[in-house]
Amino acid sequence: MTKAPGEYEPPKPMTKAERDARKAFRQVDAEKAMTEHEVAKKAFSKNHERLKAERLAREAAGTPGATTKAKPKKKAK
């Protein structure tokens, strides 16, 4: 059956089985997203700590340029 433009047909109500299935899938998706977030958070933290340790080691060694950034070269005109 085709509808005329502008004609509204209300959605069919969901059955209890459909609601339960949707709830279960949403819960699984939420747990998966949280797990992925935790993995990314741990990787970021580990990398941050590694970089911090490297920076502190460079500063302790007193190498020149350890605390300052190199200036960009000027473009030739």
C-alpha cells in the first residue's frame, strides 16, 4: 500500500521480545564501548608516562635544547 504525500502512519508498537532484544544489544554495545575506551585510556596514559620520563631524563642530563624548541627556518623569497 502506498501513502499519499503528507499522510502519516503511526509506527507499530514493539513487542516485549523486541524490547528485550534491543535492551540486550544496547547493553552489549555499551560494554564494548567502555572496554574500548578503557584500552585507549590505558594506552594514552602509558605513552604519556613514557614521554614524561624521556623529557625528565633529557632535562636532568642538561642537553642543550632539551627545554627549548628549535626555531623554524625562514623561507627563502
